[in-house]
Amino acid sequence: TALMNDPSILGRIVFEWKILMSGRVGEIRIVASSVSSHDLHACIKSAIKAWQFPKPVGSEVVVSYPFVFDLVSF
């Protein structure tokens, strides 16, 4: 929705987060971003924080994932 309202937020944001032994998300950080929208950064961070993963075996897991925002026409 944000992209349709403001096409200037096109770009890529790479988030990194830790999956704790409980399966919940711990620390979240932005590794890189070409998107200049604090609201979008905060929205994605809030969504990631709410995710629940299967409990890792052995140790916590660090995930790095790119979110790419672009307008696509079908």
C-alpha cells in the first residue's frame, strides 16, 4: 500500500534477525537499505518481531533476508 501511495520508496531493505531458542524473534537490525522511509522500516520490523518460528535445534539462528519493493504490472 505504501509503495502505491508513494512510488519513490522503491528499493531494497536487508533485515537481519535472531531466532531465539523459544522460536520467537529477538534482536532485529537493518543491514542495508536503499529505501528512505522510516515508516516502512518500522512496519517491517514490527511484523518480523511478531513472527514465530520452529524452535531451533542446538543454538539460536541468525537470518538475513532482503525485502524488495518495486511496482509490477500484470
